Amino acid sequence: MPSVDMPLKELKKYKGINPKPEDFDQYWERALKELDELDFNTQIIPAEFKTGHSDCFDLFFDGVDNSRIHVRYARPSGAGLDGNKNPAVLRFHGYTGEAPSWAELMQWTAAGYSVFAMDTRGQGGLSEDRGGVRGTTWRGQIIRGLSDGPEKLLFRQIFLDTAALARIALAQPEVDENRVGALGGSQGGALTIACAALEPRIKRAAPLFPFLCDYKRVWEMDLGRDAYEELQYWFKKFDPRHEKEAEVFTTLGYIDLQFLAHRIKAKVMMGCGLMDEICPPSSQFAMYNKIKADKEVVIYPDFGHEAIPDFDDLGYLFMMGL
């Protein structure tokens, strides 16, 4: 079986090499307490996109650090008016991108689902990034806030945005809180994992080649380029002799999804291409192997970090089981 990484037999046993911070669990308990105390100030506004079969809205809420987060929210027309509740899915997009088009979201409302698609803060959509940190903001969001310590890491705030969105979605009057799932690819796969880990009421999660796992492994495979280019940038500009390498990777451990994976209660179906040189399979399996919930992995031996239509279909059918 082809692979740019370990043989599949070894991948299924791999546990990751990035250091885990000693206070990791306390760090995330503090973060969730911060979320508990947050007033989301949710606003739901009818969208310009109109159809005869779906109600579409621009949903805004306040995330941590006072950033205003935007979500495309659609539901079947008149959903909830009869007192009945329907399932829902949360959609997360790839790195630097934005929420899918309204037209793409209609596949969910056509099936009787509500759908919530978040614009990740500071990327291609309407969500704001007001964090304000010292150090570089020129290259990438993995390293954003690294100079200010773990509480200021941007992906901490983004992970909390996913949990906030889940809470808001679960509270909508038409949504059945026992039938909510999440899905996405690459960064979207990472945020799917983060959401399911931080909000235990998520019932199904379908991540495709998830990003943000086992940074040290990515670095040692000489893949500090493309989506992980900012790691190379950080060392070249701020630590050229790697005197702080251990400290840097330990700090990144706070936003390494392999250490959140054990919190997941949802049923998980992960897609993995064995030729992936952006998010290498071993980094994905470092996270996947720590999931204790019901799970399966769908292997694509010839695929890299690219569109996999077959997994799109499987993910859709997987969510139809909600």
C-alpha cells in the first residue's frame, strides 16, 4: 500500500511525539469556564440569499477577546413552528478560507437539517480577529500569540469559537439537541475534532485529514511548509539556533488536538489519504488513536490532501444517521 509516511500497521499504533504540557487539562478547564461566563450577544439577521424552501440567516456572536464571529445559518422553511425538532450539522472550512456558499448548504436543509457554517476568525470570511498580541502577525495563525504565552494562542480562541457555536446551535428552538453533528476537512477537520472534544453533546463527527495534530512529527518529517510554513518562519525569524525549540513545541501542545481527543463522546468517522504531505497521516493518527469513543477511519491509499468526493458522500450519509 503506497504511503508517504509510516506503513498503515504502524500508523494504527502511533501515539504522537509532540510534548504535552503538564497543565493541559487545567488549561482547557479554565478556557471552558471563560466560555461559560461569556455573553454571546447572539444576533440572527435574515440573509440576502432567499429560497422558497429554506430560511437563511447571518448569525453573529461574540467570542472570547470580544471578536465578533459570523456564521451562515440555514434551516428548512418554517422549521420549529409546529413544535417539532430537526437534526443539525456544524460545518467548518479549511485554513484561510470561509464558510461554504449558501447553495452548498442547501443539501442539508433539503434533508430536513439545520446547518451552521462558521467563518473562522481572521481568515477569509466576515468573522473578526481582535485578539491583539505581541510578536508576528505576518505568517499564520498557529504561531499567533506564541510570544504572549498559551492563554493568547489564537487557536485556543478559535477552538472555543467552535464550542460557542455548538452551544448556540443546540439552543435553537428547532434543533434536536440529541441529533447534532460536525464535519469539515483539513482545518475544518481539526475544528470538527475541537468542537466534539469541547462540547460533549455533539453526537457525530466526520473529520477529513485533520490539521493541527502532532506538530513535532510534522516538523521532523520536514513538512514545515504549505499549511505549516509558519513553523519554519518562526524559527528562522525568532529562534534561528533553536534554543527555544522544546519550549515552542510544548506551548503548541496546548492546541494539539491529540491531547483533546480523549474528551470526545461523539461517534467519529475520519477520512485519511495516505499520500497526504500537508497533514501527514501519522499526525492524524496521533489524534485518532487517542479517541476513546466509537470510531472508524476510512483509508484512501492514493489520495493526498485533496478533494475526496467519496468521503463527501460517506460524510453526508453518516450525518443522515443522526
